[in-house]
Amino acid sequence: MAVKIVRQPKKIALIGAPSSAAAFAPGIEKAPAALRAAGLVGRLQSIGYEVTDLGDCAPRLFAQDDEHPRARNAAEVVAGLNDLRPRVEQAVKTGALVLVLGGECVQSMAVVAGLRRYYKRVNLIWLDRDAHFTGRGAPELVRFWGEPPLVREPDVTLFGLERIDPPEQEFLSRSPMRRVLAVDAQRTGVAAAAHQALEQMHAEGREYVLHFDTDVIAQEDFGAVPVPGPGGLRADEVREALRVFASHKNLLAMDVAEYNPDQDASGNAGKLLVDLLADALAARLETLTAPVPQPAEASVSSDSGESA
């Protein structure tokens, strides 16, 4: 039986996905706890949100897996996805915005799969410095969703790309995925480029997920990621993009990936990330709860019945 979901603009459902099983090194599994400790829930509540913390999935930890470099620890990764997916289903059914703290980029598969339980078609905005698209993926991950593709290529928008390897470039040259390079967004203006990306994906009529990989933030502003590098969007530019993407009514869920507290001894990167998330979600609440302007009534003369 179909379930009618009534969206609740003032509610957020928070889920932790503490996994580094698919990573190159440990550390990112600590992100959910670190972001909570940095005050994320309190900031969201102070803005005006009702936050329901659904807790964490079971930890899935990094382990060396040299025999499978393209699908490290696949069994653990899939187990993590199967743990996260029903939690997302539970969260989206409440009508709340789903906010997943991770963890790895692969977690976005479980986020989209959980939404697909109630929404037939979901678009994806991939806010990331890297493309991460060199093929169709490991069979274990493809089989995670019984009816591939989980998201059609024309329904994916890559935003903020900086590092594209030759195999990725070859793949993207043949793919209908939309892509916005960091340099092009900066040339246009990041907020304007983000609005344009929403228009091109027809966001007014399509629900979507926002995947926020923190390595899209330039190293000089952040750097607490597994593979930092030069270039990327500055923190204020990422703030602009997040505000645009988060403020649209058809955003169903947002997942945050690749923040590594082990590379953030001062805690400043975590505080910055909390600030970026809180600022974007404050803009969302302001937009979605703003009064709807009423059309002005034409003034009419009481004597002649003609417009004044």
C-alpha cells in the first residue's frame, strides 16, 4: 500500500554512519561522534529545528584489503549499507529532512535506496572535488540495489569537480551526467552556478539528495580529509552552494562524508563543518517557512466602478 508522506520543514532526522571500511586509512568513522561533540544538534535546535537523533549504525572499520583495491572490504561495506538503508526509510517516512553523518561516499547509495522505498525517482547532486566514476562499480555494490540503476546517469549532477583522472574523463565524456567544474562555478559565481544546476535538473518537479564530500573544501580552509589536495572551492564558496542546494523544497536528504577527526587536532575543521551545515539549514528553514506573498487587489472607484 502506498504511503503518503507529509513533509515537515521544521524537522530533521539525524543518522550516524561511522564507517571507514572502504577507505584508504582509518579515521573517518569517528566523524559522526565528532560532529555531535562539536555541537551540531544544539546549533540546529537553536535555529528552530526539531531534531530526532536516530543514533548510529554499527561501526565498520578500515582493514587492509590489498587483494581487492577497487572494492575494499566489500562484505563489510555492503553490511553497512544494509544497516543504514532501513534507518533512512524510517526517517523519510516521518517527513523530516534526513541528515546522514559519515563516513564514506559509498553511504550515499543507502541514502538513495532508502528514499526509493517511497519515491520512484530520485536525483542526486554530488558536491565533491573528485569524480569517482570510473565504471559501473563492484558487483557486490551493484547487487545492493536489486533493480539497477539506483540513480540514472542523466539524474546525477556533479558539482565542484577539480581532480579528474584520465579514465574518469573518458567515462564522463560519454556520460549524460551533468557536471560543473570548480573553476567554472567560480567564474560564474558559485551561488549562480548552483541555481543553474537546480534549473537544469528540473528541481521544481523532482526530489533529490545532496551528497556533501568535505574534500570539496579547499585544503587551506579545511584539509581534514583522507586525501587533501590543492584547488577546490573555498569555504565561503561551499557555503554559498550549500545554502542554494539546501534551501529547495525538494531536497529530501543530505549526507556528509570524508571528514577525518584524526587530522583535525584543533577541532577547527569540525567547527567549520558544523557552521557550514547550520548556516545552510538555517537558510532552508527561512525559505520554507516564509509567508507566501498574497496577490495585490486592484483598487476600484466607488463612484464609477472603474479602476482608480
